[in-house]
Amino acid sequence: MNIPNILTSMRVALIPVLVLVYLLPFKGHYWVACGIFALASITDWLDGYLARKWNQSTPFGAFLDPVADKLLVAVALVLLAQHHQHLLMTLPALVIICREILVSALREWMAEMGARGIVAVSNIGKWKTAAQMVALLILLSQPPGFTWLVIAGYVLLLISAVLTLWSMLQYLLAARRWLGQE
């Protein structure tokens, strides 16, 4: 177990803490939940940076890092969809979660076919992630309602959902040659 793997494991461990803090009705719980999500998100960048810098990439880290990312985002989206109970939150959450499952399965399939590089992360995927993370930080920090900040969070999440569909389509088109193989 090295420091990058500890950071990734910490991200997973922060997920139930995020849920608990978000759901507990104490003053400032939205901001504390936002801070926990931000800390977990920073560990995503930091663990990858340190693993590369210190040459500490491991098979365990390569497995757990994307799982931890998807769990963190999916849990935040489900929390927000349940709490906000609005189509502007629920529909993008559904699109993003479904896409993550589909693309993860596609990457696994492509790895088995020996063509994992075909579905490597693209620039659109990076823009999607940036919009998504900012949207989630905004929405976690605010109670449901239609303040300008919540609306900005919804807009960023909708942009993220559109970029999500776009990147998914790119991945599927890139992999179409292999998808018919068994």
C-alpha cells in the first residue's frame, strides 16, 4: 500500500461520510458536504499525480481509482436528485450515471479485445468532468430552490450531460469495429 493508493482508498471511505453529513440537518451541512466532496475530488487529482511522479502506479490503484471516481460522483448525483426532486437534476443525473456504467463496460470489453486505447479518455471527457465537478460542488453547497447559484449548477450539470452523451457517442463510434465480435 503506497500513498497514492491510500488517497484513493480515502476517497472511497469519504463517500459514506458525505452521505451522512449531507443528510444530517445541522446548520451548514450543505457547505460541509461540499467540502468533503471537494476534498475527495482533490484526492483524485493528487493520487494520480503522485503515482506518476513517484512511479508508484499499481494494478490495485489502476483498478480502484476509476471505481472510486464513479462511486463518488454517482452517490453525489443520487443524493442531489433525491433532495432536489426536479427534472433539471434528475434527468442529467440519470444520463451521467447510465453513461458511466456503459463506458466502463465498453472499456472493459475493449481491454479484453486488446484495444483499450481506442476508448481512452478524450478532451470532451475532460471538459465533461470539469463541468460536472463544478456543478456538483455548487449543488452540494446549496439547499434546493431556484436561486441563481442553484440554476447555475443545473445549467452546468445539463452541459455536463450533453458532453457526456457526446463523449459516449465518440467512444461507441471508435469501438464499433469491435462491438460485433464475441
